[in-house]
Amino acid sequence: MADDKGTVCVTGATGYVASWLIMRLLQHGYSVHATIRSHHDKEKKDLTYLTNLQEATKKLKIFHADLDDSTSFEKAIQGCIGVFHLAHPMDVQNQEPEEKVTKRAMEGTLGILKACLESKTVKKLVYTSSLTTVMFNDKNLDVVDEDIWSDIEICKSSNLVGSSYMVSKILTEKSVLEFGKVNGLEVVSLVLPLVVGPFICPMIPSSVYLALAMIFGDEKRYEYLTNSYMVHTDDATSALIFLFECDNANERFICSSDQISFYQLYELLHQRYPQFHITIPNSMETKNNDAKFTELSSRKLLDSGFKFKYGVNDMYDAAIQSCKEKGIL
């Protein structure tokens, strides 16, 4: 166990990446203030997958906070040296108006940023962004890096992911970076693609389910895998910690280790996991052979000294193992 490195706050603690991040932060010697949304007594979540983590009894504290109340994060942030902001409204099915989701995300995040300034102790905020903030535009680029932003109007017309989620992620990330510049708060954002790998949360994460759509036989999700950009759970959380601890990190970083087409993924799964019966419609095979593959560049992150440890085989092996352990597969 590493020496005590101070206290950090992780928002959205019950999420897939956030829960794994908390586990790794505790192992790295940090104390963690974890925020979760309040629930009625009948809806209380089982948090034992967090509270039973090694060192959790000594170094993990749970706080209730919600993006609907921009001041609710203040107590959790007090005394922290850093904040990992992962909480975000997950309206991928467009069940709420785009304006409402965006307002909630931005006002809640603004409250978190203000609490960081008022704390007088927070030295850096690391914001977790999404592939949706860089990949949706009409530029027809061969390579996408941190200088590229998705076009909001194109996001609004997309049928792949709820526009309210996409637009709110773009506008929230921009507001976070701008707030840092204007107010002298050190802020950095990490753009994550599909995160695939092991998980400690009790339910299968949506990104893992999506990645395993062929194994589950969910053909409605196949279109999402036309061209997939992926990163292992542990690489994603390691990158978050790396950027927090890196003195020279600034603005945006893309964290994507693997790119794979639908047909390549089918071949990989078919050969590596013969115990699963995997089929694909002929129409999907034809469609994906014609798809253009834009490179999602992680060069800035790599040039900063970060190294990926895992590849796509590791991602699927770990994801399938976690599903088996939890009785999902």
C-alpha cells in the first residue's frame, strides 16, 4: 500500500468507471470522498462493492450529492486536493428534453467547479469526457485529435446516441475548460471511447453490454459496433490518475488504445470464444466492409508519458470473466 497521498473526490461513484477508479485510488494511497445520488429508502442501492474495497473502512467516505442541486457537492469537496468528475445525466434514449439534460449537467458541474475554488485545497479537477465530443462532424477526417469538436447540429440529428447526452457532454466539457482558464483552476479532460473490461459494480455496464452485443445476440446493438474505439477499464482509470498526478497536463486528452471494425470484431470473437454461438446478418457484414475508419489519436496522452497496458483481447477476456463471476454469462 502506498503512502497517504491526500483526499480526492469522485463524483458519480456508483458508475462503471468511477467505481473502478475508486478501487484504484484507494490502492494508490488516496483517501476518497465518493458522491452518490440520494434515493428513497425503498430504492437504496447496495454499495457493498464500494464499502468492502480494501482500505475502504479507513479511507472511503460516501456523500449524497446530485447534479440537480449545484451546491450539494460542497461538503464532499471540502478538504480534497483533487476532484474526478464523472457524474453526468445518462439520457441516452432521449427520454428528457435536450435543454433540461444540458442545464442539469452544466449547472451541476458549475457548482462543482465553484466548490473547488472555494475549498482553497483543490489543486486540479479531472473531467471525464466522451468520444461523442470529438467524432460527430462532417469534416471527413483521417485522424481525429484533441483539437476537433463534434458538431452540435450533427449530434442532434444522430440516431446512434441520444442527442441530449451528446450535446450536454460537448457543452459541459467546453464550460469546464473555459472555467479553468478564466478562474485559474487547473482543469484537464479525458475523452474516453467505449470502455470495456472488468467491472465491480453489480450490474453489467452499458458499454460492456454493447461491446458484448454479438455474444448476447442483441442485433439491435450491432450498428453501434460498425467501427469501434475501445479502452480497457484499467487503462482508462490509470489515465485519469496519471493526468491528475502529471504536472504538465493541460486541457484535453484522448484515451483510446484499440480500433476495430465490426467484421474484425466478429472474427476475433468467433475464433477466441468458440463456446458462444455468434452470427451476423449478411447486410451488416456488407455494410461494415464499406465503412470508413477514422483514426482516433491518443498521441498527446502517449507523448505525455502514459502507456497502455492492455489490448482488445484483454478487454474481452476480462469483461467475459466479470460477467461469468456475476452470473450474467
